[in-house]
Amino acid sequence: MIAVPNYISPEEYLSIEDQSLIRHEYRRGLVYAMAGGTDNHDRITFNFLKLIDNHLGDSSDCRFYSGNVKVNYKDQFYYYPDAFVTCDSRDRSDRYIKRYPKLIAEVLSSSTQTFDLGAKFEDYQQIESLEEYVLISQETQQVECRYRTTANTWEVAFYQEGDGIVLNSLDLQFPINELYRGLDNFT
């Protein structure tokens, strides 16, 4: 991520972003251009959303989104998660920004991994509706699920090749290899 080196207000960011041909994320006054992803990144995200779609079906009040819709918290940040789910009816009024996600997932890449594991997670923890944060490796079959407990602390579950993944927030279970179906040049 490359930051524009001057402060931009949330309103300026949203105005610029509405006109931009490329996506940018916003964090406390700085704007970051988003890098392009790999084919495996895209396929993992697709597989993840397909599993969620199959699970939720047509009768759910929940909605899922890919990396083209922003998640926002009190004008402190606007991020484009790779995938997220919201079940809050308040998120139905704005087609571009969601504020009450239940689950957020990021597919890790070498350029964003440190940020996704650290500062971005710290930001996401401020969202009271967030129950689970899923970090998916695109280098190896490895998934980290961070979930909020009833005591408002965070627990972590790690999954690797051969495991079954449990998404507590959605009451969804699936084999990890379903996330990695159809990948090219994958070890």
C-alpha cells in the first residue's frame, strides 16, 4: 500500500473514491491505493463466498459481499475486505458502504499480510457487530479464524491441510480443501 502523504477528510476521500477508476482504502486521514490480486487470491475469495452463499440460501437475512463494497467505522477507516457478511438490516440502505459486518475475511498476500494481521485487525475490533475475522493464506492451506467471545475478548483457531473449518458466526463448517479448489500453481 502506498499512502498519499497529506491528510484527507473522510468526505474528500468518499468524493474522490466515487470518481476513481481504482480502489483506495482510507485510514485516519491517509488514502492507500489497493494493489491488484493474483488469480489464486481471486479463486480463494470466490470459493469462500460460494460456500457462504450455499450455506445461507435464499431465506437468510444475511448478505455477503466481495472486495467491491466498503466497510466503515465512524469515519476512522473505509476498507474493502476480500469478503464479508452482514446480517444487520441497517446495512441495506447504503449500496456502497456497510457498517455492521458480522464476519470479515481477508486473503493474505505478501504486501498486505502484516497490516491485515495487525493494524487492520485492531481497527476491525472496534466494530461491535463483528464476531469473526478470517485470515486465509494463498501460499499454503492455512486459515486463521479470530472470533469474539461473550466476554468481548478474542480467541483464535488455526486450520491447516486436512482440517474442517468452523465459522462460528455463521454456524458453518466445511473442509479446508473446499477453499483451495481449482487453484493453479499451488503447492
